[in-house]
Amino acid sequence: SVSHAALAGLLHVARAGPAYAHALVVAGAVPRLARCLTRDSASCMIACDVLAAAVCHGHVQALIDGDLFTLLFSIIHATSATAVNAHVAYVVWRACLAADVGTCPAPTPARGPD
């Protein structure tokens, strides 16, 4: 439960803006987050959200340097948990957006049926 609270704190920092996301990357958060991806499902999903926030602020190269895409794809192949796969795919999608246009737009909330 402590690691989940710490991950949630990192998520708030990563979402605070580009300077904060940069500080996390420079401080070495990416390799540590990689270890969280292989723990339990909740840790994996929160770590994915932190990574998605970081890549949207221009830190795709940090994931490449840390060989995280290989790890992310192996998680998708290894798990049948839909929620985990959705979070992992979200990181990859946001990284592709950021690599293409430089930054990601803010996520739009899901809409229910009209």
C-alpha cells in the first residue's frame, strides 16, 4: 500500500507540467517505474499512468533508452487482464502521439451514450 501511495504521488507530480515530468526523468524515475510494471496489477497501471504523463511532456527517449517498449509489449503478450493491457497500450499510444507531434493533447473524458 505504501508503494501505491508513492506511485500516486509520482503521478500527481508527472501530471503537474513539463518541468515536473522532466525532474522525475532526470531523477531516475523511469528505471524504477519499470520495476513497478512487473509487480501487481495496480502498481503496473499506476506506473503506466506516470509514464504516459512523462512521455506527453517530451520524454519518449527516456522510455527508449530504458528499453521500456520491449517490456511494455511483453506485458501485453503475457497478461490477459484487460485493465492492465489498456494502461500499457495507453503509454504506447501517448508515446506515439508525442513522437509524432512533440506533445500530447490532454486526454478527453469518455462519453457515455447520448
